[in-house]
Amino acid sequence: MNIVFLGTTRFSEEILTCLIEHSFKVKLIFSIPSKFRVPYSKTKVTNYNFSDIPALARKYKIRHFEVDSQKGKRLSDHYEQIRNCKPDVIMVAGWYYMVPEKIRDLARYGAWGLHGSLLPKYAGSAPLVWAMIKGEKKTGVTLFKLDNGIDSGDIISQQPFSIGHDDTIKEVYDKATNISKEILVKALKNINRIKFKKQNRKKARIFPPRHPDDGKIDFSKSALEIYNFIRAQSFPYPGAFIRTRDGKKLVIEKCRIE
């Protein structure tokens, strides 16, 4: 099975390593720089979960390209390289750009994505962070086939997991990563028996990206809401914060409710 891989985060690194260790043939890797351009920001945004995917490509001697939104460096500009790989699956994990239809159609089984929620719930950006901020006690992981929408494609597999009262975002992130590996490997090994399931998009709500300034604590919220807000944005994210009287930013990494 030939796989073209798209990813740029620590989650991407875990998934890519898992594919290689399970002897799936990754023919081509694409990544994004740690600071990159997106349509919704006039300046470059920072990937706080960045991983050195190019180093991993060199380690395993897999061809690699870095992409961004500039002409000549976009994913669609690598059409021929992808087509020549004859991919069975284009695997997308920890990615920040839409994958064009003409690229998705190059793969025999399409382009697949892993999303940290039970779609259609928490579609969009930062699903694990948003679920914790909203006080969810359960979330999950969805493996799905990409289409032209935002996390709207047919579902391949889903698995729920609990969010403990004392869990930080790192612990929730680790749970999602481990489950993602399990359901992906199982799906790839049984690829000819997959039954795709349509999403009920009436239940979908697309959540927006989060920025460091969104971490400011609102003390009009309840103690529980503030507690959830802080643990949802702790390490490895920039953190929830307050401003001191002299304007300094004070990051709150951990708290408890008395």
C-alpha cells in the first residue's frame, strides 16, 4: 500500500512513525513550516505543536516537500510528484490547509483525515481545546474521508474516550493520539471492507482557530469554567493568562477549585 503523508505537528510525527513501524509504504511526505501563512491572518501564524517532520523524512529516507500558501510551494503545485507515487491513500494528520479535490482524487481510496472529536461535533480548529473549554466529559477521534467541506466527509471509524476532571490538554492530546493510531492501522489493514458513513451535518458546528490572545481569563465566569479554560490551554499550548496592573502577562499553568 502506497501512502502520501501530510502533517506538521507532534501528532503528525506520532502518526507517521506509526505507519512506518507497521510497514506501510510512505512514498512522499509534505509538511508546513513552524510559521506560515493562512487566509484568516494578515501576518504569519505560529504552530505551537510544531514537529520537525523534515528530519523524520531524512531519517527514513523518504522524499519530502515543504508547502505554504505561496505560488510554487502549494500542495497543488506538486500534482505530478503525487500522481507518480500512485497513492492508495493520502493521509492527512495535523494539517492546516485544505486539500484540493484534484489532489484527493489521485489516491485510490481518497484522502483520509484524523480529527480529535466525534464528528460532526466540534468540527473545525482545536477540537480538543474547545471540548475542554466547554466542559465536555467525553470526546473522541474520527477517521474520515476528506471532501470539499470542513471536516465534513464520510466517516470511516470513530472511537470515544473520557476527559477526566484532572486531565490537562496534554493528557487528552495523548489519549487522542493513541486512539488515532489504533483506528488508523485497523482501517488500513481492512481497507477493502470499509463501510463509509455519511455525517449528519445538521448537528455540525464549526469552531474557529484559537490565538494566544484568546487565552485571557474572564473572571466573570464560574470557578469551574475558569478551571476548564486553564487546563485546556496549558503546556504545550501558550497558556491561559491574566494581565497584571503594570500590563505584564502572567500565564496560569495550573489551578484548583477550593
